[in-house]
Amino acid sequence: MPSTRDIRRRIVSVKKTAQITSAMEKVAQAKMGRAQQAAIAGRPYAELMNRVLGEVVTHAGDFDHPFMKARGGENRALILVTTDKGMCGSINSNLLRKVSDEFVTDHTRVIAAGRKGAQHASRVGWDLTADFSYSDTPVFAEARAIARMAVELFENAEVDHVDIAFTNFINTLSQKPEVQTLLPITEIKGVQAGVEGEEMASELSGGTAEFLFEPSAGGVLGALLPHYINFQVHQILLEAKASEFSSKMVAMKNATDNANDLIKDLTLEFNKMRQAAITNELLEITSAQMALGN
Amino acid sequence: MADTLKLEIVTPETTIYSEDVEMVTLPGSEGEAGIYPNHVPLMTRVQAGEIIVNRGGTEEVVAIGEGFAEITGDHIAILTDNAANSADIDEAAAEEAKAKAEQRLEEGGDISEEEAKALTKALTQATLYSQAQIKAKRRKRG
């Protein structure tokens, strides 16, 4: 039977835990907002890229680029975007489960972005090619480095297919593990900036004005494709970060709620015990008085 | 006839320049190109370098990375990632990532050093805690 002092001590410690988790919740909320903002800040770039893509696709005619050629081989690369830290609910395990079931074979080279993915890869013995890190608000250079490595593997025919696995941000309460194909590019869709909701492929518009191309429409498109991939990877990193922080927010909110429930229960128990002790004491006094006898 | 152009320079992270200007000189794929208002619509690759902007009688220089420019009669939009020597930076990042991956593979399924430290710390704390608990229990019984 714990004493009242033990319970009081526990209440104090649970209160401290609740304070920490609620602080973490607020931090996660702020960081999620920042990731969303950063994704939205890419909008003018996305719009311009869509305009240029629209123009060159309509003018390039039958266009052939190494990036767009599907090769039959079974060597694959998988860019695995996970978080660096834990305490963010189950998004990493969900993603890793999805990936292990369906995507990683003996012919898959894993490019990890985020520590959790790299740890998992080395634990289960996947062919880990690189272990990139990215910051809480991913900058473009980080995405570009990752994309360039994947592109190089593809160009040197070391792999025939590049996928990217990440956690898609549906809304604050739900995130979905997803795998998208990065290379070869089967169809040029418009890029989108922003992390909210289901991705809709935005329409490519083109043909408003007769543009001249320097050096040629095909040449411009060929040079544009690497930028197109970089931008996609950047947006995916931001998306993954928004997912991480929203998941963390929910996890920390649950932890705070749990702690508060626990505090309530413990306080109740503490009061009961205190009451019992007082009753006991009263009983002792009266019985002592009775024993002294009038 | 419009006598100014709207110049916009956008990167994936932000819009770095957005002003009405009189003339722009940019490093195109076929050499330097000076663009005045009412230029023919043109899409061109832009090489890493400097853009010279004439605005209100003064010259401004903006450094940009490799990218694209969409030029119409009344505006120029430049799409760039704003890093002149990105290749070197990427190379370094890739090298680092590879090294880290190798290190992780060498350690195999084992835990890395920092994790080991964290674990030891947690274990020590756990032992201290259980010792304290045992002591407390003994004291109560005694």
C-alpha cells in the first residue's frame, strides 16, 4: 500500500511529464505550420514550372529523353523518407511495413533520408546505399542532393527504376504511407506546391503564345527534367515533415491527456487516503478517550 | 507600348526578385541576351551567372543559378535554384551520405554508439531506480 507521500510524489512527476508533452505538442504544431508554409512558398515556382512544361510539351512533339525511357531491368532504388526522431506516433513503422511488404527485394538499393529508415535498413540487412539527413524545415539543397544521387544511379544504369516512399499528409489527423515512382517519368504532370489534402495533378496549360525556344523545345525539356525531379523531391520532403510533426502533435496531445487523466485518478486516491487517515486518527482519539474511561 | 517589364525570379523556396524594370541582361544558353520590353515570346535555358537589371536608371546585379527563363512582351519569369556551384555541394552531401551508410552497415544490426550510450544511461537509471525501490520496501518492512 503506497503512502500518501508516495502518491503525492507521483502526482508531481506526472504533472511534469504532462508539462513536457504539452510543450512538445506546441513545438510540433509550430514546426508543422512552418513545413506547410515552406511548401506553399514553392507555389510561384510550381506555377512557372507548369507553364514552361506546358509550353515545351506542346511544342516538343515526339520527345525522347533517357529519363522517360522505361527499361526492363529489375534493379531498383528506393528513396526512403522517414523521420530522424521518434515520439511521433506510428508513421515510421507504418511506412516501413508498407515498404518491406511490397517494395524491397534483393535487387533494391535503399537511399535513406532520415535516421529511422537508415537504422531499420541496416538492422534488417537491406542494401543501404546512402544515408542522407535533412533538417526540420528541409531546404532545397538537401532535396537536390538526394535527387541527384538517385538520378545518377539511374543514368549510370545501376538501377532501372527509382521509387520514393514517404508519408503523405492528408490532414492533421491522418497521414498515409505512400510510394511514388520518380524515374522513369512515365507522364509529365503538373507539379504542385502545398501539402494539404490529396494531391491533384494540376493540368498543364500551353499554347497561349507562340514561343521561341533556345536551344530547342526538346533541349529545354531535357534540361528541365532534372529540375522537375528536384522540385518533386523537395515537396515530398516537406510533405513528410508536415506528416511527422502532425503525427507528433497528436501523439503528444494523447500523452498529455493521459497524464491529466492519471493526475485526476491519483488525486482522487490521494484524497481518499488522506480522508481515511483523518478518520483513523479521530477513531484513535475517541477510543483512547473511551479507554481512559470516564 | 509598355516601357517596363515585370521581372520575377523564383526559387523552390521563395520569390527572390519581383520588380518592374526597363531592361534585363541574362546569361542565356546561346550567350548573353539583353531583353527589352516587347520581346518575342521566348523560352530559354539560363546559365549560372549574373543578371544585370536596369531599373529606374540604375543597374542592379542579381546572382542566379542554372535555370530557365520565360520571356513574353511584358514579363520575364526566371526559374532557378539559386546556387551557383550546386554540383560541388551535392557531391559533398552525397559523399557524406555514402560514408554514413557504410558506417551503419558495418555496425550491422548492432546499435550505433550514440544509441548505445543512451541505452546504457537508461539502464543505469533503471537499476538505480529499482535499487531505490527495494531499499524503500525494506525500510517499510523493517
